[in-house]
Amino acid sequence: MNQKRMLIFGIFIFAIAFYFAVYFDKQIILFFSSIRNIYLSDFFLAIKFLDSWFFVIGLVTILFLFNRKKRKWILPAWVTLGVTSLVILILKISVQRTRPFAAGIVPILPGIVPNPLYLVSSFSFPSFDAAFAFCIIPLISKFYPKLKYFWIVFAGMVLLSRVYFGVHYLSDVISGAAIGFAIGLVILELEEKKKFFDKFYNKIFRKK
């Protein structure tokens, strides 16, 4: 499946999933709250640590940095993460959806409160963490296909963890994932066609 068809297919799946999630948002997050236990909490708290922006940026940089042939893709990866962050921030400020725990629907999981991103003053839609985890999937799929499924599973756990914690509705994380993935796919396709970053890389690091 080429990138254009993948994007169209992704939009179709997103539309269905988003409609379902919005309709059942409250029931879904109440269900996740009802199944909380020490084992699931410890598991998702570990996922929370691994999906920090520092870990994701660091891991992506290491993957491309130590492979000479793929090193020039570090900049597109950083731009993907940066553009995704900016788009999500703009949407959060525009929509201003209250987080589930702030709305009093479910209590926030203990251990999450100290994170300033989850204060009552922050917004829920869309999920930054979901977007950050998914935006890099197109690059991982193309250059590290053996890691693709591991990363997809990891990103999926990130989605579930945010609903489990009570900081996002399901529609928040689905939207964040779709936006992040779309941005990653568009930047990858643009770079393959126009080679903006490739030209910049060769200009800066070309051999004398």
C-alpha cells in the first residue's frame, strides 16, 4: 500500500473510530477507571516513563545517528516531532476541552498529579502523547521495518494509558494519533519527492 492510499485508508478508519469514541467517550473512560488495579497501574506508569518526549526524541536520534546511510533523516524526524507538537498545541488552545478528571468524571490516577501537563488548567483534546508516539511511525516503518510492529504496539499502549490515567478521553487519543501519523506521512512523502532536508544535509556535511 503506497503512502497516499495509506493516508486515505487511515482517514477512513479514523472517522469511524472517532465517531464511535465520541459517542461512548464517557462510558469508555468510566470502564477504564473501574478496572484499575496495582498491576495495570504499574504497567502503564512504566509506559508513561518510556513515552516521555526526551525518550522518544533520544531514541529516534540514536536510531538514525548511528547508521551513516540513514543519518540524513534525523532532521526530518525532528521536524516531524516539532510540527506535530505545534499543531497539537494550537488545537488544544483552540478547542479547550476539559480533561476527564478535571470535569469530575473520573479521579486521576495517583502518581500522575505532579506532572504539570495534567494540571486542571491544561486541555484534553487532542492528546499530545498519542500524536508524539504516532507521528514517527511512518519513518520507523520505512527505515526500520523490523521495529515497526514493536513501535505500533508501544504507541497503542500510550493511547490506552492516557485513558486509564483519566487525563484523556478515547476520542482525544484517537485524534492525536491520527493527526500525528498524518503529519509524519506527509513530511516523509514531501522529503522523498522534494528532498529539502537531503539538500541541506549534503550542503552542510558534504565531503570536501
